[in-house]
Amino acid sequence: FSKGPLFLKYGLALNSNNYKFANNYVLTENESETILIENNIEIEKSKLSTLFIDAPMMLQLDFSSNPAEENGFNIAFGAFAGYMIKAKTKVVFTDENNNDNKDKLKGEFNLNKFRYGLQAQFGVLGCSFYGKYHLSSLFENNKGPENLNVFDFGIVFVM
């Protein structure tokens, strides 16, 4: 919007999310669904990792001296849509012989390949932070644990 502080911000973003499971729970996939089961061995770490490419589109108010550098105060709000590139699980445990084990498994785990939601971002002096709420569920309908909508937050690096 010519020479004003308001403009449309868009692009592509790579987002990695890690979901850690507590209390010896492990994500398990069978033919029809993905479920969380409690394991009888002591689990040190159990997590699901995803990698998505997202396309955000936001209206941004920028009060920087140079908006291309976003070196002042800015705030943005809008939507995003994304596609899953990969997903994997990792379980770290000690077996009955006191051996350390790491089980890694790549797969889709009945996760939604497409996601969408709302996002907000604010920045000060070149450092930006974001928060997202996923309107889409993490898992496909009736193929995973409950209807889980994700809220995530982090730091934005601009290249």
C-alpha cells in the first residue's frame, strides 16, 4: 500500500515441529489408525517430528525506518496454509539388559498432509516472534488421537 506503514506480507516458510509424549506413551500406527499406547518399559524420550512448508499471508504494520529490513517495531496478522514434507518418530529407552536403544521410524502416521490456520507476528529491532493456531486437526479424521489442534510459537529468521 504505497509508501504507508501497512503492507501485505507473504512468502514461504519451513517449519519443524516436535511433539514430545510423556508418561511412557509411544505413537503407534496400524492399518486403520494411529494411537498413543503406554509402554511397559521406562521411556527416556518419545517424540513425533514434522517438517512442513507453509505459505503465510499477513497484513503488517511496520514502523521501521527501513521496512525492507524490519528494524523497528512491526506487527502482523493473517492466515497460513502448509503441506507436510516428512514426519518421523523417535523413542529412546533402556532395555532389560541395561542397553540404550533408539528406535526411529519415518512415516505419515495418519497426520493431515495439509494444514491451515491463523498466525500473528511481532518484531522489535530486527527480531521477530510468531504464534500460530492450527484450525486443521493434527491427525486425519477418525484416524488418530482425538481432534488435536496445535498452537505453536517461535522465532522468525528472514533470508
